[in-house]
Amino acid sequence: MEHDGIDSESTILPIGLRRTFASLRHPAYRIYFTGQFFSLIGTWMQSAALSWLVYELTGSKVMLGLVGLVSSVPMVLLSTWGGILADRYPRRTILLICQIALSIQAFALAILVLTQGIHIAHLMVLAGMLGIVSGIEMPARQAFVVEMVGRPDLMNAIALNASVFHAARILGPAVAGLLIGSLGAGWCFLANGISYGAIIAALLAMHLSVPPARKASGSAWSQASEGFRVVLRTPGVVALLALLLLVGIFGWSYVILMPAIARDDLGVGPEGYGLLMSAAGVGAVAGALLVAFLGEVKDGRAVVSGSVIMFALSIAVVSFTTNFTVALVALVPAGFSLTAFFSSTNTMIQSSVSDEVRGRVMGVYTLVFASMMPLGSLQAGSLAEILGSATTIRIGASVCTLAALAALKWMPRNMSRN
């Protein structure tokens, strides 16, 4: 693992900036950070374009949920196995193979759409491919961070990862909205396929010391079981994962309904939809940078509960308004608080476990994270068909608020091993 001192130029930066961007002093992480940014712009372009294309082809809110379900189920099934692979094989190699596979998926979508041969069945198959690769890739990606920056800068790096993820979320949907309106969704998929070249190049270019020896041994079942045992015996992790699951199912699923909210409730087209998604991205970047600046979580209960309650109030405002500007403004704190919650959750879990089982624990984390996607998509799409998008979001906000209050009772103040 590379470690080097802060260079002379960084010492003249304001202390707040040095603290916020501390992980960038590691050369490998700087390369990864840059490549990831360009790749994620393409990812968010594809995400926005895919949702819009599904709704355009079918006009069905249920189908929006089903496409999300198809992409997420393989992640649920394969995440634990992905965690085992992350503890047994070089994580950078796993990431490289997965990025190449994801670029192939994006190019296939582009070809089908640009040649006007696309059908909802094609979207289902390619969404399933996305889920398969992601189930293997996510645990390795989460566990790889510590190899680039070490434990002292782990929380900062996780938060900066979230900031670049959501900075791309600002740009990606906005560009996608313009492209969809002018040239069509196919160009968004093509751009995403090309953008994977940035992260592939970054992974190939970085120089790391010999990865730490993997101690995982025995059968796949025993290795997977060890990950679950660590989760169960580590104070606070089960409660934190339960809160993550509930917020994902009943809160974050508002994203699934955004195409319908934009077109049916707010009366805007693809450009307006892109701006709504970008507004949440603006808040998300701010939330991630705040977590990066803080550097550590002293009272986990206060951070996660406060973040979830703020998020619930924000999406409730979106559900009650038919004014585009009001919705746009309300999505900023929604993005801010949700990202602060996700970044803190990830960091608190990784800080509470040893490096030897990190991949398998992050496999369990990915299992929960992936489970909330299909369950949330199915819940949001089905309930919206019966009660409408606005009422569905209000129900979700209420569940999130109750879950946050429960977390105050069941979580410890500090989960770090350090």
C-alpha cells in the first residue's frame, strides 16, 4: 500500500481543504478518484436514460420497478460470493474485469437503441447483466479503498468517493436530459460505454505495494458464514444494516418514481427531469464533503438518525408540491442528508471490523444494499399504481422517520475499533 507525505503545495492550502481532501495525498487514490469521476458521469447518464426509456416504451410505473428488480436480484444472490472473492483474490483485478464487462453492457444498449431495435425484453436482459457484474464488483470496490489509503484515511476516502459519485450525479442526468431531448437515449448509453475507459486506465496506471495476504480459507460456505458471524457479534452493525434496509426500501425508492413525478405531477420533460436529479446531486456532494471534513463519527446515533429525519422531511415536501421550483429546492437537502447517511453507514461498518474479514463483511453490506433496491423498486412501483406517486413517497417518509427514532435506542455512540 502506498503512503507518502503531504507535498509542499498542499501545505499552503487552507487547513479545512487539507482535511477535507486528505486522501488525495495518496497517488493511487488520486488516480482512482479522477478516473472514477469521468466513469461515473457516464453511469449516471445511463441510469437517467434507462429510466426515461423504460417509461417511454411502456408508460408503466410498475415496469420502472420491475427493471430495477431485475438488475438488483442478481446483486442480492451474488454479493456474498463477491465478498469471498474480495478476500481471496486481488481486488484490483476483480475491479478491472468487472469494468470491462460493464462497458460491454453499455455498448450493447447503445447499439440496440441507435439501430431502433430496442425492446423492453432487451432492457430486462441487459439490466440482469448489470446486476450480475455489480454483485461481484461492489464488495471488492468497497474493500479496495483501504488498500489505497490505509485505515487512518478510510472515512475520508469513503466520503470523497461519495462526493465524486454525486458530483457525477449532478452532471450526468443534466447532460442525459439534453441528449435525450435532442439526439435520443442511445447516445447516453454510448457515452457510458466510452467513459468506462477512464476507470480502466486508472486501475491499470496505479502502483500499489503487494496486496496484504488474504487469510480467507476453507469452503465458500464457511467463509460466507464468518462474514455473517462478524456482523452479528459486532455491536451496532445489525441495527445499522436494518436502518439502511428500511431507508433504502421506503425512502431512497423515491428515485424510482422520479420520471413519473417529473412528467405527471410537475409537468416537465426530460430536461426538467435531469435538473431534478441533479438538484439532489448538488446536495449529495455537499453532504459527502461534510463527512469528509469531519473525518470521524463520534456519535453514530446522532449522525445517522438526524440525517434520515432530514431526508424524510425533504422528500415529504416533494410529495406535497406540484411546483417545479419547490421540488427542485427540496431535493437539495434530500440529497445532502441521504448521502451523509450512506457515507457514515459505510464508514462505521468498515471501521468496526478487521482487514482480514473486510471483503466478506462488505459482501453482507452489499447484500443488504442490493436487497433494498428490488424491494424498494417493487414497493414503490406497485404502491404508486394504487395510491399514486405522492402518497407512496409520504408513506416512505413516515417509515424512515420511525426507523431513525428507533436507531437512537438500539445503536451505540461509537462503533470504531480504533
